[in-house]
Amino acid sequence: MAGRTAYIGFKGRNNSSAMIVDVLSQQHYLLTNSFAGLRKDIDKLPAEYDAVYLFGASKDLTDSFCIEQCAEKNCTRLFTELNVNDIAKHLSAYGIKSTVSNVHTHYLCNEAYWYLLEKYQSKAVLIHIPTIKNFRCMFEKINFLQM
């Protein structure tokens, strides 16, 4: 993938999103786990990224990832321009099952995703991953994954 890529997760020692970005890149970012704090964190991010991968934990996932295509705020939807089907194929090549969703969430991840889509002109994607409880069994596969 050409250009600069950012990997972003959420703060927390036992947060699976923090774990995955740490494996994917030595230079990654962690967002505050609050609505007001994450906006400030995103405003401070460098502007020159060509692709931004945001990871968020979902208790609904056990052995797969969910690639989110859109975020919604104030009744307006923003969609990623990154190729979610290519991302799904890439994950599959490493033995990681994934689904693609057009249904936005209503939580902190959606808020962060919205601001990232806005800031990076839709060159961002949110990938939900299992929480730490279910994530550990997938961790070996992720050690070899490079988005």
C-alpha cells in the first residue's frame, strides 16, 4: 500500500484494539475512551495519512472481525473510500474471518470513526475486533498481519 498509514486503537492495558495497533506498527495512536477526549486526540493527529485503520473492540465478536463501511452523526452518514472487500480478502489470507457492515454503531467507535472519516476525506476504516477475552486465541495470526 503506497503512502503513509496510521493505526489507531483505544487506550487501556486490557483493550484488544490497543494490543493490535501495537503489533501492527511501532508508531501508532491510542484514543481516549471518552467522547470529548477522542475528538481532541483526533484533532492532534498529523494530517498527512493516506489510509487510517481504526480498531475498536466489540463484545459481540468471538472469532472474527467486522469491517465497518460507515459512521453516522447528526443524521449524516460518511462512508469509507478504502476498499473494504480488499481488506476482508487480506484478513482472510491470514486466516482471519471477517464480515463487512453497512450498519453504523452508536458508541464511542462510531464517534471516532466519524471524525476520522471527516479529517482524512474518507480515507479511514473502522475494524471491530473481539474483546480481550476472545482476542487472545487470534493473537498469533495478528503477529503476522500487516495491513
